[in-house]
Amino acid sequence: MICARELTALSPRTMMPLALPEKSHTRMTLSALLVCFFLSGAAGLIYQVAWGKALGLIFGHTAYAVATVLAVFMGGLAAGSAYLGRRSERAARPVALYGWLELGVAASGAVSLAGLTGVRAAYVALYPHAVGNGAVLLAVRFLGAAIVLFLPTFLMGGTLPVLVRGVSRGAAELGARLARLYWVNTAGAVVGTMAAGFWFLPTLGLRGTLAAAVGLNMLAGAIALRLSRRVAAAGTLAPALASQNEAPARTPPSILLLACFAVVGATAMTYEIGWTRLLATQLGSSTYATGRERARHAPHSNRLRVQFSCGDLAGCREAE
């Protein structure tokens, strides 16, 4: 058996093979988490396409339906990123927290269609009493949809900042790993959108499409929870909590920077609504038009998710 003194005397060439398994384990764990986030991106846009079609049964296939699903979807992402991103700083196992968030999205997404059906029933019941007041009817439909869809979108919004904290040890790794998570999630979003618009909805229907998204979230969550046990046992990918506790107080991001992010987000959503209406004149309000437009706009939606997360992570990066 080699004693500690003999181990320290070994040359770097001799010691190198001992470090390779840890690096290989870290690389495999990161790759598996990227697969999880790919599935999460696909599921998120499948939900958005399915919810858009379901809201079309409530609002009609008009700009109101598109504006409602975008407002609730992006509002939930923003709230979830801000709230859960900050709370994740105290999480001892952020990868496990990410897994539970994915399972929470699956559970709340599974009942969302029933909730939207209830909103439609409430609208039909209220219509005879408010037939002359379009503003009231519109407000009832919008608030009902917002209540139903807020929880799954809120949980979705927390997945990116939580996972970034789980795979980044500090500011040096933050940019590279955030960029990798962004493009992988965006690729999943494009695949999910095209699959929902051109395959799932025409063949499986609305319920089957939603079930596919729920299944993807459950798979991503199960993989992440399994990986979290390995991460905890191996001690890899853990955030540098000690260095964060010793770091100086956070510097809040610039108000001007946040204002620029808000303007970019507003223009992106305006473009999507406008382009959706333009495509409707060419392709009609079909699932193919919806899928094509969501796929084209998926990178912009994911960029806004990164902006929401960066608003919370920028202060941490500056502090480090």
C-alpha cells in the first residue's frame, strides 16, 4: 500500500491517471444535464404551442390568444427566474432542486388543460350576463388563463438559474456554461415546436401533445435527480459555496442594463405577435402556421430567459 509521502513524491506524469476518472465523471455528468435541458426546452415549447391552441378555443384564433399565451408564459418565466434564482443560492444540492422543478412543471402542466377547460366553461356561463361588455369578458378569459398557466411557467423560469448555479463553480465558468445551456435549450425548443406543430397535434391531438410534454419533463426530472445523487457522492459540479459566502455584498445590475433588456423583450414579443398575424394570412390559423412561427421565434424566447437569469446572476458575477 502506498503511503502519503510516497504519493507526494510521484511525478505529475504518474499522478495524472488518478485525476482522469474525476474529469471524465464531470464531463459525463455535464453532458447528461445538457440532455435534460434539451428535453426541458422541447417540453416548454410543446406546452406553448398546445396552450396556444387551447386558448384559441377560448379567445378564438385571434391576436388576443397569441398575446395572452405570450404574456403569461414570459411573465411566469420572469417571476420564476427572479424568485427561484435567488432562493437557489441557499440550495445545498441545486441539481436535485432542478430535478424537482422539472417534476413540478410536469405535474402542473398535466392539469393545465383541465384548468383551461374550466376557464372556457366559466366564460360560457358568464357570457349571457355580460354580453354587452366586451372588456369584462376579455378580462375574465385573460385572468383565468393567467391563473391556470402561471404555476407551470413560474417553475419553468426557475430551471435555468438553478441549473446554472449547479454546474458553475464561479464567475470563470459562468459565461461558458450559460452559453452552452442556452444553445442546447434553444435547440430543444426548436425541435419541440416543430414536433408539436407538424406531428403531435395532427396525430395525437391536444391531450396527447400535452402528455408528450409532461413525459419529457418527467424524464428530465428523473435523470437530474439520479445525477444529483452521483454529484453529491463524488463532490463534483458543486457550487463554491464557501467562496460565495466570503465574497463581498452583491452589486445590483445597472438600471440602464435592465431597461435595455426590457425594451428588447418588448420588441421581441411585438415581433412575434405581428409575424403570427402575417403568417395567418398566408397559412391560416393551422397547427402548421403555429408550429412554424413558434420554431422561428424560439431563439428569441430563450434569449429572454437568459436575460431574466442574467439579471439575477450579474450581481453574483460582479461580486466574485
